[in-house]
Amino acid sequence: MCQEDIESTGFLRTIKTYSPSDTDQKVTLETNSTSKGANYGSSSPKVQFDTYSETIHWRNKLSLLHEVEWTQFNRSYAMTRLAIEHPQLGLSSSGQINITLLFGFSPRLPFPTTYDEFKKVVNAAKRLEYDVNGKELKRQISITVGAAVMPNQASENFTELDIGSFRGEKMCALRRLAAYAAQPDSNVDVLRTGMEDTPYEVTADGCIVRTNNVRLVQIVSSELKRHGVEIETDLGGVRDRLGLTIVNEAYLELLKSRFGVA
């Protein structure tokens, strides 16, 4: 399934009538992994569907954010659209979704070599704010980006930046991700970093060295500032940007209805 199919009204009609099978099958996901990272055992589509539905139900009941991670482009895009539009799921019924894009996690969501490649994925996620026709604003989408690049792929991702004031400078995946996120039209709200994604550091001359979470945060913070971006620290600003204001208001309404809180 291609991006155009996912954004079509025909796909929307298919979603509305979709009924998951109860036949067990192996659950696999093509990933960049050193050992068994693609093996998720066996399950039926119905079990997965029902589990997803129950998860969304409880997130609503507890007034929690709606969040998804994209680890493959078209597959994750299609699944998010299905979860939004299917009447038994209702992803984004809270009024918001945070979508985390894990570039490099799998061959189907590789780390981008250009800013245009990066923007293609971000823009697709951001389009989910609207209905399939792209006309009516339906929900708030915040975008988180991460560089899930394995150490054995670090060298091939140490390339020249293709945009901005530092165009032509060779950078590792994490620094390039920060540079991309810092662009005025990036549509990125959160830049994710940590040992879970990149358990190493790449020096200015391309050498891979040991690191820690504190150092990774310093690298990202420095790169953002170098591109003229200040990290948001105002609590109100963070709430508005991530849709937390919407969730908090829903929670207050819940308290009022349950306990008569004024």
C-alpha cells in the first residue's frame, strides 16, 4: 500500500467495514536489529485489534495522551489512519495524538539522507490533523522525532548536512536530526534522544565513542542552539504544543461529572 492509497477515500471506506480475523499468525516486523528484534510471537488480528481498542478506552478513562510510534512509514501511517477512523477504535478521540517518528528503526523507515525525505514523513503524519479530504481540521497532532540508528550503521549516516546555515558540514545522524528539526518549516515539536536510540556518540571526525544520556542531551541541545532554536521550558507552552491542555480540560470535566467538583 502506497501513501496515495492511505490518503484516499477508498481506503476510508475499507476502514469503516474492516473486521479483523481471529486466525492466529506469526507476528513479524522488519527492523534493524542485532538479535530477534523482528519476532513478536504469534497472535490473531482480532486479539491485536481488541487490545488496541481496550488500550484507547483506558487512556480516555484515565485522561491520558494518545500516542503512537511509527517504525515503518506506510504501514505505520495506514495503521494510524485506521485507528483514527475505525468506529471501534477512536484514536484521537481525546482531541490530540503525539506521533513519534523513529527514523532508522527499520528499512521501511530509514534515516533520511535529505531534508526532503525527512519532511515527506513528517508532513504525512501532520496531515492526520485533517480529514481524508484535507479540508476539515479534526485533531491536534504533535510530532516527536528520534534517530534509532544502530552503531554498525553510524558510519554510513555520517554525511553532509543538506540544508541551513551549516550546509555541507559532515554530521552524524543525531546532529542532522537536530538540524532538520530546527528548520522553521519542520513541523517538529519534540526531539527525542537517549541511549535506547543511539547508544554511542560520533565525534566531529566520524569516530564512534562511548557516551551516556547526559552527553546525548548536551549534543542535541547544542545543535539546536547552533541553529537558532531555544528549547521550550514554559509549562503552558509545552502543554499547548503537545495537546496537554485539551487532555487536562477533559480530565477536569471528568472530575466534575464524577465528584461534582466545581
